[in-house]
Amino acid sequence: MPSVVGLTLSAAEALMEHNRLGWQVAAPPLSPRVTPSELEDAYCVTSQTPAPGTVITYPEQATDVRLRVAARPTS
């Protein structure tokens, strides 16, 4: 299981897709100043389940990676 903690949500999504892993995220609301084109870059991954380094024993069974995210500070 790759680590995506510390990445933006868009970078984490790209890594999950590259490794053919499903993922889920429940993101908190953002400031109204964030535009849709910036949406995924407005979040940072703070934790994931399964943990980084976890070996998936049964690769034929779908395993979704659950991501916890927080809004990145706006300038």
C-alpha cells in the first residue's frame, strides 16, 4: 500500500489510480473562495486506511483506501 499522507488530494488520487486502487474520501467543507478548478488541490491527506506499507493478501478482492483530508490553508 503506497503512502499518500501529506499529498494533495489530486496527487493522492493520481497515485491511487496508477496503482489501480479504489479510494474513498469524506472531505470537510471549504471556503467559498475556493474555485472548482482548485477543489482537489485545496485538500491535504492527513491519514489513510489501510496504513502505508500494508500488504494486500488477496489482490482479487477490492480494497478501497479510505482517506482523511483537511483543508489546506488559503492565502
